Amino acid sequence: MCGGIVVDKKLIQMAKMAKRITTDAYDAQIEFLLNAAMLDMGVAGVETGGFADNIVRQAAITYFLMNFGEPENYDKLKKSYDEQKAQLSTCTGYTRWSDESA
């Protein structure tokens, strides 16, 4: 499944840059939120590939921005993340199509 994904330091740095964070004090929370993004996309059927793809990375960073602190633009970020996740979940290259009908 999606559990046990290791978030690389590059993605943590990208998330920190997006929020203009310069300290390492929040790295554990950032990693937690990026993992939560991975799990959330996985529930929607998105094959994230361990954040290897830039489109998946961008969706994860949007999820992080939406959930870190109390952003004034939460609704805009939520809409953006939901749209990114929906698009990924309908694209063959990013979706795990189950064969449960067999």
C-alpha cells in the first residue's frame, strides 16, 4: 500500500521554500504532512511513485501548504489540491487500476 514512504530531503526543502521557512524546526511536521499527502493521493488511486514525479511533488506541496498552520487562502489551496488529485486519479500514467472484477 502507501504506508512507509520515505520523504526525501529535496522534497522537504521544496516545501520549505514554498512557505519561505528557513529553520529545520518544522522538518518533522513537514515530513508528516507530505506523507499524509502521499496517503491521501493513494486512497484516491493515485500511484505516487514515491514522489519521483514533479506533478506528484507539486500536489504534495499544495497539500502541505493547505495544512501547515492556518493559511488565509485555505479554500483556494483545498480547491487546487482537490483538482490536482482528481486529475492524477483519472490519468492512466498515475493511477492504479485494480482488477477486482476477476
